[in-house]
Amino acid sequence: MLRELHIRDFAIIDELHLTFPPGFVVLTGETGAGKSIIIDAVELVLGGRAETAVIRAGASRALVEATFRLDPVSQAALAPLLEREGLEGDRPDLLLLSREVRAEGRSVCRVNGRAVTLTLLREVAEGLVDIHGQSEHLSLLRVREHVNLLDRYGNLWDLRARVADLAGRVRAVRRERVELERDEQELARRIDLLRYQIAEIEAAALVPGEEEELTEERVRLANAEQLAELLAEGLQAMDEGSEENPAAMDLLGAAVRALEGLTRIDETLEPRLREAEELTYRLQSLTEALRDYRERVEYNPRRLAEVEERLDLIHRLERKYGPAIPDVLAYARRAVQELEAITHSEERIAELRAEEERLLEELGGVALELSLQRREAAYGLAQAIEEELQDLRMEGARFGVEFRWQEDPQGAPLPVAVSSFRFQVSGLEPGQPEASDVQPETVRPEAAPRVAFDATGIDRIEFLVSPNPGEPLKPLAKIASGGETSRLMLALKAVLSRADETPTLVFDEIDQGIGGRVGATVGEKLWRLTVAQEDGAPPHQVLCVTHLPQLAGFGDLHLKVEKEVVEGRTVTRVAPLEGPARVEEMAQMLGAGGASAYRSAEEILEQVASRKSQAER
């Protein structure tokens, strides 16, 4: 849970250090004092969007640091990630996150003092805090979010992941099949091109390394006359000689014989004799090598033309298919593989169609299982929300979930017969007609209904509500008033939060549109999230920004946020309230003055203390 929050040069906050205990923390103050700015700072340090506009005027950077105390569950979840990235802290139960926004636009993220990317910061922070801001009211009006809320309540993410995996595999198979079923003329042109390229390369009969050998041969053929003259001159000097100019071999032999005589007189000259003999052997070897080379030198214009033509062919193929002979041959192998794939495309298409149908059948079964479990979850969710709505003074209100399937010839076949593609689940007793329209009889594959699907499954889900007794269930987005939406949001959050393992829950003025008569009920519900539940649900730390004194009275810690002018600059200050100071703040929140307002505030705190005491028994 969040233990400490340090903010510097963020919006109108110059420097602020807050310590949060476990339990229910409320923040109050006049509009514009900076309550929501504190929540914005928490969002920033968790990896939210960073803009230079958040930097306090005149400052070069804004800094937010947050210290979290991790429970054993959070430690176990984060330990592998921190160890993998080398981000372990001094204590395994403490986690320090920081975010710095600089005036030039850079954003610096740190985990336990080490710089990380924004993506890694978000990965580390995920699951630590759940923030429900004022805009959260709109999530109920976004129909596409309803399936996510229902799956979260029913803890159906594992089954949904199986559906998403199967849907992804179906899409991949379909892409390959469609690629093979391209325009026949295009395929025919591609086949002709591949055949020409393969034939051209095969006709050349290229051999790796032959280009280098041909290049060397061309040098010899092109310079045959000059090479022959130079070789004759060299061999004449080394081995053949003449009467006027003895050969080097003869002269070296005379030197060896002289050294042999010297060695017999002075044995210390024997190493010099060995050197002379070694020179003789090396000169003989050189002479033999030159004679061998001379044998390969010939003046042959016809062969030179053949070599030139061969090299020209090789160079043309290299320009078209690769920088060297091995690359040209590799291109030919790939072309053969592609040609085989295309020429056997009908067989592959048949295989892909069979694979696609197999995956669709498996997807239909898993998606139907997910849909049935969603209906069970929807029934429990509807009952729980209707109970919460009764507490929130919406007696007789009903909540429901509509399931719609869309028939699609290319969709997933269902292994059951269905009488309707549209049905509702509400808080009615199980067995009512609207609870389920799926019949369990197995049907033949050719008669199985096919329904559209995506990564979330086959269900198109929308929340329904009937605010008043006797009215039918209708789409929530169309009939709920502002106050009703707020209470529905609170009821939904209360139900979902009990199943949520996120340690810290933040509510930013989520009580807007709710009057004081319901405020105490809302406050008690939020406070109850911070105590251990009978069903074993873990307690949460709850932070709430509110304008309702009836709600604020339930806070275990009451923080007052206010603005003041210091040296001509507006700054935000936060102070904990206790005793008379807290009563005075709540009296001001009531919008009245004098002793009566003060007494009303005291009565609120007395009633809260009584309700807490009864709840804890």
C-alpha cells in the first residue's frame, strides 16, 4: 500500500510530503485547492502521461516520489520482475517509484533509485494502485468496457485468454489461406517469373569459388606473352645461365663448395654452410614452382574469350540475385521452395481450411463455456449491485446484463442448439425465462449455428438498468441520470473492489451527484473496503477526495487540502485534522455556520463512530 508521497514543483504544489497509514484516508478542501492535483501526481508516478504543463511556473522540473509497503502477495508477484531487471531494493517489503518531468520535455523514471524506461515503470507499478477518477463515471456509459468489468468480477481472465489465443490462431490461418487464394493471374505471373529465374540459375551451373579461379586464369591469358618473357628471363638467371652470365644456381653451388672447404678448416663456420645449403634448396624449389607456372601460361585467345564470357554471365547473375555465387544459389533454393508452395497451394489451402475449421470448432466450445460462466457471473453481479443500490436509496432498482450474439457464416460453430441470439440476465431467481436461452442438446456440425467472435469471445455485452419498480430493463447509457450513474458506479466499484486484490484504491470525487442523505452510506461502504471481510477478501487502503461531510466522517485519517499565498505565490498545503479542527472543517463542508453547523458535524462523527463500532463487533 502507499505509505509516503513526496511532490515537488508540481502544478501549484511547491513541496509536499504526505504519509498515509492503512485504512480509509479522506482529503477535503475547497474546489481548486489541489486535492485532485495530488491524485494526478499519484497517476504520474505510476506511469501516467507526462506533460511539461505540470511543472510549477518558474521551476525547471517536477518530481513525484512514492514509497509502497508490499504485502507478501505483492512481494511474490514483483520479485521475479525486479530480480530480472536488477531493481531489487534494500528491503523486499519496500518499493520506491519516482518520476521526474523536465522543462525540455524529458521524463525520467526510477525504480528503487535506478533509471528505467516508462514501459518498465508501468509494468512494475501495475496492480499497486487502482484510481477511480471523475471520468470513471463515463466508463459505465462505454458499452465496450462492460465485458471487461464483467470478466473482472467473474475472474474469467484465464478462460478469456484461451479464447483470445484461439481467435488469434484462426486469424493467422485465415491470413495465410487468403494469401494463397490471391488473384490467379498474379499467381500465374509469379510462377512464370520463378520458373524463368530458376532455369536461368540452373543453366549457369555455378560452382562456389569458380569466379576467383576464372579471374586468376583471365589474368594469365590476357598477359601470356609478357609472362612468358619474364619467366624465361627469371629462369635463365636462376638455373640456365650462359657463358657470359653463369646461373645463380651454379654460383650458389660454387659458394657451397667453398664453405665446405672452410668448414673442414674451421668448424665454427658450419652454421654458415647450412645457411648456404638451405638457400640452395629454396632456390631449387622456387625454380620448380616457376617452371610449373610456365606450363600453365599459354597464349590462347579462344580460351580467353570463353573465360570473359563466363565471368560476364556470373556478374549478370550476381547483379540480379546476389552479391556472390553462394547468394545466387541460395536465391535459387528459395525460389524453388516458393514455387513448390505455390504449385501445391491447393493442397495447402485444403490443409489450412481443415485447420481453420478445427480451430473454429474448438473456439466455439471454449467461447460458449466462457459465455455460460459470464452468465453465472452476471447473475451474481446483478444481485450484488441491486443490494448495493438498495443501500444507496435506489430501492426497487434492477440491474441486468444483456448478451447478444451475431450470426456470421464465417464465425465459430456452437456445439448446442439455441433458440435466441439475444438474452438477458438479471437479479431474478435462476430459472426465469430471461436467465438463459441456451439449450444443452448436441447438434450436428453442419447444423451448428455460427456466431461472430473476437478476442473477447462471442458475447456482445451491455449493462441494463431499471431505476424504478415496474419499468423494464433498458440500456444504462440511455436512461440513467447523473445521480443514478454515480450511484450505479459506486455500487459497481463496491462490488468489484471486494474481489480486487489491488492494495490501494483511490476515489477522486466519485461521489459527485450524490446528496448528503446517501453520503453516509457511501462513506461506510468505502470504509468497509479497508477492513477484513468475512468472505476472506483482503482489506484495502482507500484514499478518497470528497466534498460530502457525511462521507468524510468515516475517514480514519482526515487530511485538509488548502491554498495559501506565500511571497506572492499560491501554494498547496495539507494538514491532518483531529478533534475540534476536524469538526470545524466538516461544519464548513455542511455549508452552514454557527453553533448549529458545529453541532451537526459533531453528530455526524458520533454516528460514524457508532456505525463503525457496530460493524466491527
